[in-house]
Amino acid sequence: MRFLIVSLRKDWARVRRDPFQLLTALAIPLVLAVLMSLVFGRQPATPQGRLLVADEDNTIASNHLLDGFRSEALGKMVAIEKVTRAAGRARIDRGDGSAFLIIPKGLQQAFVGNLPLRLQLYTNPSQRILPQMIQETLAITVDAAFYLRHLAGSELPTLASGRIPPELDRYLNPPLIGIETAAVRQRKPAPSFAATFLPSMLFMGLLFIASSTAGDIWKERMLGTLRRMASSPVSLASYLAARVVFVAMLYVVVALAGLVAAQRLAGMPAPNLPAAALWMAFAGTIFYLLFLWVSVQPATPRAAGVLANLIIFPLAMLGGCFFPFAWMPAWMVTIGKLTPNGWALATFQAILDGAAGTAQLAASAALLATLGALAFFFTLRRLRVFAV
């Protein structure tokens, strides 16, 4: 116990003498979060698209064709802009807009007279979600028009003139519609753009801190600390265990500071902050052990730094630390969640959402603990040679 206390005092004294190394690693994700919050605000992260419409019919039917995009939900995501055919085609060709719809003249006449008519929709290939939403909404509208035409049949011209025939009046006056009301639980508001990115940014900081603190092993070697430790009665296993305890304590401080800052600066929801902080500290400690094993393999500190950088950036890219998993292709998400940081980040997100069950937490913790134990064992074997 005395050795543990002395070792912790030594490591904390080193942090006090050189705090900028730790603060820089922590500041990177927090500065990015502040900048994103200032640029995008705390409003929900809603995709914004633009539907260019060349309405050459300019009738009641052509106006109602776009009613689906004027709903409360879709109206916030897709803005409608009236353009000419030539201007719309030129703009969609250069990627200015999500889609371009041409409503040819004669739409209303074709609908009333049950005549064929073709709508032309050009989508922006550089966008995936919004053009598909626009296409699906138009398909639903066209299907609704088909069933309305089938229901009204030959009476549609009469309906268009405003006169309701007796055969339909008994269904429409009063409407034969049953209404049932039910109270539903209010949906949780969508997170802001910055809050969507913050879990990824926090785990990017964990990786940077793990790489930085693991590199301190070379300072211990160059100062002769490891050599003296190897020749003393204290085992290298005790030294390594004390180092792991220090890193875990350090990550608790970092996690609490990062989560509080994320709540205050970007409005990131963290209903179970202690559990989220403990998970960050646990995951960060495992990352440290993995990077420590990597750091003791090369023969020089420069080579160790290069090797750590070669590992950290692919891990961060695949493991959801650069972009959230929700924004990544499915194949990359499948690979990314197999990485240590991706697996830990997915569980962390579940904790923030309140969806982490006991089984998921146990499985994730067991997997990370197994990786940490293996890294500890192989690092200790290498450390006996590395120390001298």
C-alpha cells in the first residue's frame, strides 16, 4: 500500500509540473464541441434540403401535389422553391438542391379525365437521405391520388365543380369516421448537432490521452526509474498496477470534467452522469493498457510515437470517434463496432440514451476487461526486457 501511495504521488506531481500535455489532449474534443455549438446552436440536428419545383400546370391539383411537403415534420426538413424548368435543371445539375420536380401542364385535366401523365423528378446524387425522402413522399401522394380517383370514379368532374352527388354525400355529410383519442408519451427531443458529435469527440479525447500517458513509459526508462525498479524488491507488476490505478483516477477526473462541460456548453443530455463517467474512465484505462503495450514494442521513443499515431487515427476513424455511427455507412459501422473504442462508444451512447441493459453492460465490460488483462500480461513480459 505504501508503494502505491508513493507511486501515485509521483505520477500526480508529474501532471502538476507539466499539465499542458494532459490539457491539450482533453481540450481538442471540447474546443471542437464549443465551436460546433456556436456554429450550429442547440437546435435539433435536422437535415435541411431543398426541393426545386417547376409548376407548369399551376392549378389546384398541382398545388395539392406538394401538400405532403408542407406538413409540420417534413416542412422543417424540405424547403420548396418554385423555379422555371431551365433554371431548375441547371441548379440540380450543379448540385444546388436535393431534388428537382417538373409538373407538366395538364396535370389537373389528366387527373380528372383519368389520362396518363408523367412527372419528372431529378435527384442530387451527392445526397442520400433527403432525395429518397422526397421520392417516397411523392410516391405516396401519387398513390393517394390514384385511390381518390378510383373512389370518385365518374363523379370526379362533379366533385371538381364543387357539387357532391347524393351517392357520396351520405358518406361525407356527416363523415363516417370514427375518432379514438389516446394519450401517448411525449417523444424525447432530438439532440442538437453538437450534442450528436460530442460522444464521439469525448472518446477521441480518451484515445489521445491514452496515447499520451502511455508514451510516458519512455520517460521512466530514460530517467532510469524502470532500471532501478527492476533491481529493487518491488516487482514490476506492482509498478504497472500502480500506474494503472493512477490512470484510472486521472480518467475519472477527465470524464467528469468532459461530461459537465458537454452538458453546459452543448446541451448534451447525460441523465446518468455517474455511470457515464465511470464507463469513460474504465474504457480509457483499457485504451491506456493497449497503447502501453504498443509503446514498449519499438526500440526508440520516436518510433513508438509514430506507431501510436499509425494506430490511433484508423481506430478513431473506424470506431466512430471522427463521425457518429449514425452518419457512417453500414459496412463501416459493422467493422467499427468490433474495435475496442467502437464497442465502448456504442455502450457509452446506450448509457446516455438510458437504453443500456445489465446484459449489454456486462458483456461490454467483460470484453474490454479481457483485452485489458491481456495487454497487462504482455506488457509486463515486455517490460522486464524493456526496463534494462
